[in-house]
Amino acid sequence: TFLISNVFASQEETKLRNYLFNNDYNKNVRPIKNFSEPIEIQQGIAVQTLESFDQMDESISLNLWIRSNWNDEYLSWSNSNNTELLEIDFISVSKDEIWTPDTELLNAATKPEIYLLQGGINLYQDGSILYSKPGIYTSSCSLDLEKFPFDKQNCTILTGSWVYNDEYLSLIPNRDINKQIDVLSSFSHSEWEVIDVEVRHLKEKRECCPGVEYDLLSYSFILSRYSHYYKISMGMTITLVIVSFVI
């Protein structure tokens, strides 16, 4: 019975994929029927770990899952007359099959290190898509060491589209506040504590394209340095100086 149900499910998914990915679908075209309107991309991030904070190079590496949501108006089957297709709530698709936004880390210090797992894309009945892309992203981070070792640092990463201005692609934080930024409770680092993370929606003008603007999302990470290592080191140094003086 288990084998038969699996075969049946596979047949129905095959029918659905044939229904969706016919010759009319073009993954190189924005999936919006009114070409004059921008396609809305909602984005959120999940912070897994702080991989490294290179204070010499002034760069920070974060293990992130970047989650994007949008609607593909050509990949919906909720209005299909085929009741068999309506029994399927969602399917998993690959980046090679569908249109995906070209949002990238704009202030990257190095090329992102993508996992062997290229990320998961779920396509739902109404055409809505969830794309979760994991990776280790390194960006520049200028340091303010005036109060070292009791300092706090503000590191910012910028994401946006390379190609589409805001007339074609509207990049916004996820409308669900709880999905805009998710810092895992297991997040920890030996030297730094993330005390706050915030996201801002910005507009950018570029020299290449006068008269238009591009949407940016700015994620600011406020890091506080654990000073106990330095307190112990200074305490031992002062103690040795006093003992040497007494001797």
C-alpha cells in the first residue's frame, strides 16, 4: 500500500509539473503579468553563527539563511479544473526551473561561501514562493576602538538587486515582523555578543542609471565585546608589576 501511494503521488506531481512548466513559461522573464508593475520581494534573514570577526582586515563573516518570498503569477494551480492537482499543496523546485531575484550582498568583502546545499525553494498552490538560501557571507566592517576593550561595533550588510531598479523589483523586509530577522537562541561567540539587530529599507541612486532608484535592505549588527579576557590579562599584568616592585 505504501509503494502504491508513493507511485500515485509521483504521477500526480509529474502531471502538475507538466501543467506548470509548459512551453509558455520563461524563467528569464519577471513572473508578473502587468509588466509596468514591480514584482515584490519580501526578505528576511536567520542568523546562525558569527563565523569570524577579522579585526585586522576589518571584515565580518556571518552564517546566514537569506529567505525570500514572492509570487509567481504563472505558476499557480489553485484555479485549475483538475481536482487531482488541487490535492497537492506545494512542490519543491530548483533555481534552474524558475525565475529568481538577483538580490546579492552588495558590500561583500569576498565571494559568499555557499553550502553544498544550494538552498530550498517551495512553490505553493497560489504561486507564492519561499526561497531559503544558506551561506557564509563576509562584509566589510569599520572598527571604532576608542573604548577598547569595552567597545561596541556596528557592522552592516547591504542586500539589493544588481539589475532591477525599483520600477521593476520592490525589495522590502518581510511583512511579518517575526520573519524579518531571526537570531537563533543557540547563537554564541567566544569574544562577541550580538546585542541588537535591525533592518532598514533604503533607496540608492547609481551613476550608471540616472533618474531611477534601487531598493536596498540594510541589516545592522550591534556587537559588544566580552571584556573579561582583557580584565584578567590586565589584572595579572598589574599584579606582576606590583610583586616585582615589592621584591
